[in-house]
Amino acid sequence: MVERRSHAPTIVDVADQAGVSRATASRALSGYGRTSAATVERVRRIADEIGYRPNELARAMRAGSTGTIGLVVIADFTNAFFDRATKSIVDAARKRGYQVLITNTDEDPDVERGAIETLLDKQVDGLIVFPSATGHSQHLEAGNLGGRPLVLADRRLDDLGVTMVSTDDYSGTREAVRNAVGLGHTRLGFLITAANITGHTTARPLALISSVRDRTDGYAAGAAEAGIPPEDQVWHFSEDVPDSSEAAVAEMLDLASPPTVIFTSNNDMALSVLKVAGSRGLAIGREVSLVTVDDSPWAAYMVPGITVVARPVEQLGELAVERLVAEIESPGQAAQDIQLPTQFIPRASVADLRTPAPGQ
């Protein structure tokens, strides 16, 4: 009869109940050395019956690899982009024989620093980080990572000299503005999420994360190239919370000459436009137009569908894993700065102001 114990079963418990030495039990469970088939069967059966689980971390550390990747994600998983990116990374890692330990930082560099320390303590083989910092991050330097390779995803920190996988948001947002101006829009609004600010402001913050900076610069370049003067552009930079972004949208729409189209930096900002416009009875695609960055099922299925700058999220996650695993398994890979192209997808959320209204 197998004896049940009050504490977590150990390899010694398995050996005792199987009537073998600890070394024999270890060989039987690990599949190495000379052990009879009958002994292996008995040891493994008893291990299953008493609920013994081997210390995989200790075993992996002895082998020099844990088969795990540490993923540091900067925003909550209700955000469609990070939800899709995380799933892509987990799926790509699993295909390559790696498991993923995930933590989230809510754009707080101090939380990020602690999360990376924890993942290093867990002996992960490498790290994929969506960095929250806008400048130099000492905790991401090679000397502070204990030899673990690092890949940055979505956002760039150029001074680290590591592989970065991001998207060409500048070109996509520039094209989005040029498209709207081509449809007759001459008063433009821009709602941009910004970390490390409270509320919202019309002044561009000094520090923006690289992806948001690229979107902002692309929007600005598109407006300049189209000849839209600054007085016909309304810019609001907002904390990524609904109260702040909705207040910014309300201020735009309360202007004597409000923008006819609002460009947003992500889906959270776009939802704020939809909410405020809906509360005022303003029809998207007729009374106010909307363009955002990142596609999602709701953006495509809405009536009207939302015009977007779509990013190849799944490809970004796949490439981040591919490059990290290459560095884990063959150290010394050359750092790469990979920028994936975006796709501008026009839908009915941008009105064609060139077409006269019926009866005119």
C-alpha cells in the first residue's frame, strides 16, 4: 500500500516506497543509467500515485538551461495589441520548445526593473521586453542581465545595442493623414497617449516612447506635407485613462471650429472618441471622422468600420521569439533593428467631404 504524506512528496519518499536507493529512483525517473524495466515501471508508478513532481528548475539549472523565456509586457492584457502580441510570443516559443513566464508593468520603469530581477532569479534563458522607458535603461544593459540575451519588442532603445523588433508606424500614420486630407479634411485633431503625464495637455511631452513618437511624427509629417497650417491642427496628449482621454476629446469637439477628423495613437484613445461622439449623438463617418493605429475585430465589424493603420502583431511576436532563441542557442548573433511595414486600411469612418450633400 502506498503511503500518503502530509508534505510535498520528495525523491526520497519515492525511493522509500519503491524499496530502492535515491540514486536508483532518480535514474528511473530521469531515464538514464542502467535500471531494469521492472524497476523503472515500479518507481514511476509510485511517483504518480503519491503525486511526486521533480524539481524541474533544479534539474534545468544543472543542465545549464531552463527552457523558459521571460516576457515583460508594459500594458494590461485588455489592450488588444498586447493581448495579440503576448499570444503570438507564447505560441512561437512553444513551437520552439520554450515556455514563457509573463509579467506586466503598467508603464512603470520601477516595476519593470523589479520584474526583470524576478525573471532573472527564475533563471530564464532570455528576455523579451516591451520597454516602458523613453531613454537609457541601465537595468537592461548586458552587464546587468547575467549573460541572458535580450530582445526589445514594439519599442526601441537605440543605445543598448540589442536586437529590436518594431513596426514602421511613422509611414503608416503619415499615409493616414494624407488620405484624410485627400478626402477634403482640413481641420485635423490628434489624440495621443503619453506615459508619465497626468490628465491631458496640448503641449507635446519632452519624452515619448519610440512607438508613440513615431506615430506622432508621422501624423505631423502628413499634415505638413499636405499643407495644413498649425492653427488647423488640434493636438492633445493624454494619460491612458478614460477620464483624461474623454476630456481631451470633449475639448476638441467644443472648439468653435472643431476638427472634422480625429487621429488617435491606439485603440484605447479611439474608444474615447467613440464614447464622447456617441454621447453627443455625433455619427462617426459623417459628423466626425476617426482613424486609429492597430486593427482589431471590433474596428472591422463596426458600422461604419474604423479606418486603421494596421500593424503585423503576430509577425512581430514571432520574430522576437525567433531572434531571441537564435541568440540563446547560438550566442554572439549580430544585433538587428527590424522594422516591419504597416498597412493603411481605409474604411467608412472617414467621411468624403469632397462629395456634396444630397440636394446641394
